[in-house]
Amino acid sequence: MPVIKLFYEDLENLTGVSIERIKERLPLLCADVEREEAEYLDVEFFPNRPDLFSVEGVSRALRQFLEVEPGQAGGSYEGEKLEKSGIEMVVEPSVLEVRPYLACGVVRGLRLDSSAIESLMLLQEHLHRGLGRNRAKVSVGVHDLARVKPPFRYLAADPSFSFVPLDYEEEMTLQEILERHPKGVAFRYILEGKEKYPLILDSSEGEGRTLSFPPIINAERTRVTEATEDIFVEVTGLNENVSVALNIIACALAERGGQIQSVVLRYPNEKEKETPCLEPKTVEVSVEAVRSLLGLDLTAEECKRCCERMGLGAVVKSGGAGEGAGERAGERAGEGAGGGMLEVKIPAYRFDILHPWDVIEDIAIGYGYDRLKPELPRTAGTGEVHPTEEKKRAVREIMTGLGFFEVLTFTLTSERKQFELTRQTFREFEVVKVASPLSAEHTMLRCSILPNLLEILSLNTHRDLPQRIFEVGPVVVRNFKEELRLAAVSTHAAANFAEVKSVVDAVLKEMGLTGSGVGGGGAEEAEAEVEVKVVPSENGAFLGGRRAEIILEGKKVGVFGELHPEVILNFGLSQPVVGFEVLLRQ
């Protein structure tokens, strides 16, 4: 789940509340404080609340929750008609077959410092990973409006088109960006099979007119800096979630004092669309349904106040089940007698509220989970720890004792991560596929844990080295057969085969599988003294001559070694990585 860095000074400035009070109440917003540092908090939020993926969104929610400013957020983006920027984006027919959805907006009058820019960039990346399905469905570009010249064009260009990409000084063609730029290498799979690539241009003369090459990289010329006052936001993708991402970005910038303005999109056949659209959605909820689902005897006014603490606008309407019966049946929840109705307005940045029951959940949070009284169940029950959990607990103690940190990753993954990025041969008969995947990132059940750990390392390249992580969990192989495995990776400048071999030796010894260890010598000749043998491996994920397989009673149960440089680069890493994966139970 997304972990957001919240600087104390920023939080206090944006909320007007002391950091001590924020620390006390923040967990009640369904947030998990991962760590407290001298200058900031690392806080984990559920992925269904992308509006909280920035310090601006969290500050807005805290002002509402702590009743500093309850109800819908004020300012330029709630309940008021947006100003028009006078800027147009022309969508050309060529791009509709490549990446057809687009939403744009302008935010003016900003005063940005380094913290605000960092927050904006991190919000952009969190939206890419979650809402955007790793940029495949949605990607966001933010640009210094003073450095570009409207109107803009959105089109599909030949791979030979060139511009200077972000963080580079040399001009590169679109094809070269996909082959050489780190972002191009990481996300080129999104554009596989396309003869032309998406591009956004302005009206400048000459070649230096590129804004971005979505979903890959922006142009260096449009970089947002502390001198930037007006920002142009463009969101491209494959579905309507482009509008959701735009709303979240624009409203976050509005928390910094910006004024949101709309952009006109001109489509082929003279079609027009104006974005962003920040009109709130209206949902009606029965007070009786709130009481029934929550088990709380709340009045309509109390429900209204709980909504306002969650940033929702609410109006109490008289009448019960008889009022408007049969109308908007899909938008009402359990109308009961005598409770009345709430007309609730959902802000445009709240992507998560799809049903009246989602409003009821917000009412529960607004009421306060700390005020709910726990009750013992009326049915007696007994239980014991499952043997598998006992084994996992023992393995965790071994790994943490060796200096590794535990992570938990998703069981759903993709063929690209499991096979292509790790230089493995794709064997379809061994893969358990998802019948109707929701995204290209979740098409199969994992058959190996190592790729997940490498992905975790790739998301933490900004953190200090060494990094040593492990996971003990299930994989699913052919015929839906589940195996319990342990996998671990270590990355730092001096990571080598000797390090991972010593860790494997210690793990096997602590698990009671060997006597005095895995023996001396290299991967080509190491051999256990008791039941376990270590033999050379041909696994393509590891470097030749620095890889080995673990054999127990004649059966392969694990592999370890130094990761191949190509695998390291595929995951966007720059330091040596060693790792292992071993079977614990079939």
C-alpha cells in the first residue's frame, strides 16, 4: 500500500494544528504510521483513497476530520464555476488508436518550495502505480506553463521524432528514449506493437516544442521548479480515470493557494470537452440504514456532522421510506421509517465512494472508531496456531536475526515481472492465469517471490543502503499447487556470492537441514555435509558461475546467487543484488 512522507512543518502550516494533535488523531483516519523521523512521518494509506497520497490531501482531510474546516473544502474548486484558462488542446485522429483518453487543467498563482515540488512528484508517482496501473491505464504530466506556448496538440508521432527528455541534455528520438532512457526502458512495454507513439506539442516554432511523450517522460524544457507559478497538467490514458487523476492533482495544488482553471479539448468531428469537471456527485442515504449497518443510534443531525468530518457535504431531508420511493433506487440505501434521509455531496476528488454504503463507512470513521465499544462474541470458540504459521514464525525469527526486514507483496503479478524482467523462460503450462484480469500488472498468480522483492527494491532506490528484505509466503505453480517459500534479497556495493552463500548456510542450519553448513568452496563445487547438496545452476536470473541450486533428497528445493546485471537494470537498480529462494513446504 502507498506510504506517504509527511513533513511536520508542512502539516502544521497546511492544517493549523499542532503535530502532536495530528499524531494522536491521524490513525483514526484509517492511516498506519510506519515510522516517525526527526522531521517527518511515513504514513501508509489504503489504495482506495488516492486523494490522500500527498501532504496536501492529508492536510485537507485532517482540517475536516478535526473540525477546523468541516464539510466540503472551500476555495476555488468546490461548488463554484471554474474560471476558463483560454487554453485549448487539439486532439488529432492519429492518437485515438494509441492512447485515446485525455484530461487537462491549469493551476495558477502557486508559490512552490522544494517540499511542495517533492510532494507533487510523489503524488504523481503514487497515482501512476495505483490508479494508473503502473502508467498503463493513466499517466500524469505537469509542466511550467510559462515555458510553453498554447494552444497544444495531442497526436501520434513517428518513432524518429526527437526532443530533449527530462534529466537529459541531449536530444533523443522516441525510439532511443524507449531503448536508453531509464523511464523508457521501464515502461516501453506499454507501447509495444504501436507503430506511432503519443506526443503533446505546443505552438512554438522549430523542434523545441515538445511537452511530453506520454506515458514515458516529459520534456526537460517544461520542468517544474521553485520559480514556477502556473502549472499545466495533462493526463492521458485508456479509460475515464484520467479525469479522476486530474481532479486529485488540481485540488492538491489548490491547497497550496492555486487557482484552478479549465482547458477546452477539441476532438475530431468538432466535438468539444472542458476539463476538469469538479461538480460534486450527489448520493442519498437513509438514516435508518446507517443505524442498521453500524449498530449505532444516531440522529440525522449526528450523521450529518459525521459526514462533514469526512469532507462530505450533507443536508438532512425530512421523510422516510415513502419519500421518492422507487426513484434513483440504485442510489439509495435501505430507506426505513422515521429516520429521514441524507442528501450527501461527494467531492470530485473522492474516487472511492461508489455506493451509499461507502458513505455509511465514512460516517463510521467520522463518528470515531475509538468510540465504538467492543463486545465479546456470544458464541464460544477455541483455536490453536496452525502448523504452517508456526513454521513461518520460526523462519521470520531466523531472517530477522540475520538482519533482514520482512515485506509482504501481492500474490497477483504479471508474466512480464515473473519471466521477462528476470530472464526466465515462459512455460505457460506452469502458470496459473487470471481469467479476467483488471490490469496488465495482475494477470497471473506468482510462481516465484524473488521478482516481487526486486520490485520492492526498485521502489526504494531513494533510501540508504544496504537494503536486506525477505518474504515468507505462498506461490502457486502448475495445477493450482500451492507451495510455501522463503525468498530474500540484499543490495549494496559489496554484495557478492559469498554473502548470499553464508546466509543460505545459516538458514539451512537453523532449519535443521544441514550439519555444520553448506561446506567450503564456490558455487561450482560447494556441497553439504549431511542431506543437502549445492550444485551449479543454469537459472538465467543469476550470473553464470555465481549461482547455485539447493538439492534436498535428490529434489531441487531452492536457488541462490548474484543477480544478473540485466535483471538488475530491468528493475531500475544500480547496485549489485544477491538473493535466494527456497521451498519450505509443498
